[in-house]
Amino acid sequence: MSKNPTSEIGNLLPAIAPKQEQILQGAIRVFLKEGYARTSMDRVSASAGVSKQTIYSHFQDKEGLFKALIERLTLACFQSIFCTEKLHGEPAILLRQVAEIYLTKVADNPDYLALLRLIITESQNFPELAKLYTQTVVQRGRQMLSQYFTSHPELGITDPEAMAQIFFGSLVSYVILQEVLYGKELMFLSRDRLVDSLMNVVMSQSLNTEIYLSR
């Protein structure tokens, strides 16, 4: 019997202290309303109902708080992908699941999309915010997919890191274009078409290898 990819990669969110959760819930309201530059610890303190000293004791500074917020939202959206060290499962099943979870959880999470807009808006004045997002989401996703492709030589992928960039980068750019840059109104492309094409790109490498070896 084949293993269920969901049970293979699904894990609960790592536990955090109730006070930390309280702070993060208050912080997201302020960050999304005021933007990064105008957000102060005083406003976060008032929104979360805790003292500034309590915030500093848990997150050190505003950047640390924002990083924790990105990580928490990432894990909340992609816990069945990111809360594990490695991906496991049949490629044709697991890769489609990874793509569908990413697209569904991101596109349907207004807080995450609002945070993504904020990062893009603030990236010129605060490049560290964009770097935090890239490290937390894009880099982590690419590393995990690259490791997965390397562990499945039957796929015939000669450059696992580049293929991981193509696969995961396509998902990220799709969400940005469709949901943030109004592509849904101007040049709509269904999720299913994107996922089907990505799967064809990956799985065709295996087919091409089989054809080459059979000659």
C-alpha cells in the first residue's frame, strides 16, 4: 500500500507561548494597517495588550518581531510542507500536493497576501524585509525541493537546484502576479493549468531519460 503524502509531511505547528501568540496577533494588525516604517513598539504594545518590555523579551526588536510574524504566517499557511526536514512521497502525487497547498493556502489567506504586499511596498526602503521573506519562504522551499529531487534520481533531473527554482519560483511569481499585481483581472490563468504544466515539466525529465536509455 502506498503511503499517504499528507501523513508523511504533515505536522502540527511548533508550540509557542501564549504570550508570544498574543503579541503576534496584536503585531499583525498594526503592521498591516500602518506599514513597517510607521509601526512602533508602543502601537504594538497597545494592540497586543502587553508592555513594550514583554515584546522585547520575546522578540528583541521590531525586525525580530516582523521575522517571527513572517515565519508564523508561513508555517500557518504551509505547515504540511515546511514543518519537516525532508519531503517524502511519490513524485507525481507529492509535487502536485505541494503546489496545490501553496497556491490554495496563500491565495486564500488575506493576512498573508497583505503581508506580501507590505514586503513588496517596503522592500526599497527596508531591503532586509524582502530578504527575510526570501529566506523564510522561497529559499526554504527551494532547498527542500532540491533535496527531494536529488533523492529521486529516477526523475532524471540533472540540476535539482535549478528545477526547484523553476518549480517553486513559478508558484511564488504566480501568486504575486495574480493576487498582488491584478493579473487575475488582466491575464487570468487558472491554478490547475499552472500546476499541470509544472508537473509536465518535472515528470517529462523522467520520460526523456527513459527514452534516451532505451535507444
